[in-house]
Amino acid sequence: MDLLRYLVQPHPYPATYTSPMVMALGSVLLLLFLVSVAIRFWRARLTNPVTRTLSRTWGSVCFWFAAAGLVLLVSRTEEVLFLSMPLLWVVWFGALIAFVILQIRFFLARHYQVLPRQHIQDPREKYLPKQKRR
């Protein structure tokens, strides 16, 4: 019961920008933003169209998760009512984990690679009749 009360309490305890938890969450959000930028550059160099299609939303989703986390982090340190609830962080982490798991499952289920065709040289081919041009 105390855990539930802690999760929905608007101001469980005051947090500052120099506290270790805020610094760690800020580092995670910065890492998530850098991953979004790296994904965009990685997708620009992709040659496989299937991988390019499946990874279309990864960069923007990483960016928006970082932006939403930044809003939650700033509202936590500035003590904005109802946006500083720890329950919102639980929802944020749950949504992030659910997105990653779903994307891994979709990627493993739908990803394939087009193999190049090998043309077999048949020595009889030059003696077979050709299709007439019209």
C-alpha cells in the first residue's frame, strides 16, 4: 500500500538537478537522443530495403521518448503538480520496454534478405532456338 501511495503522490520528495537519480536519468535521456541521431545516419547508409522499411520509426520514437522523459525529468525537479508523479515514470519505462520488445519481434518475424540470383551457364543455350522479335 505504501508503494501505491508513493507512486501516485504528486510530490514524493524534492529532487534537485544535482541528485544522482536525476543525473542518471538525464544521462539515459541524452543517450536515447544520441541513439535517435545515430539511427537516422545509419538508415541513410542502408542498402537493404526491408531493413530500411522496418527501421523507419526507430529514430523518431527514440527522439520522442527522450523528449517526453525530459519533460518528466524537468517537471520532477521543478515540482510541477501531477507531472512529477513516479507513476508516470513507470508508465514511460513500461511503454519503452513494450516498444522495444514489439519491434524486436516484428523485426525477427518480417526481416528477410534478398539473395542475388546466380545465373547458370548452360553450354546448350547458344544452340537452343531464340524467341522471335516482332
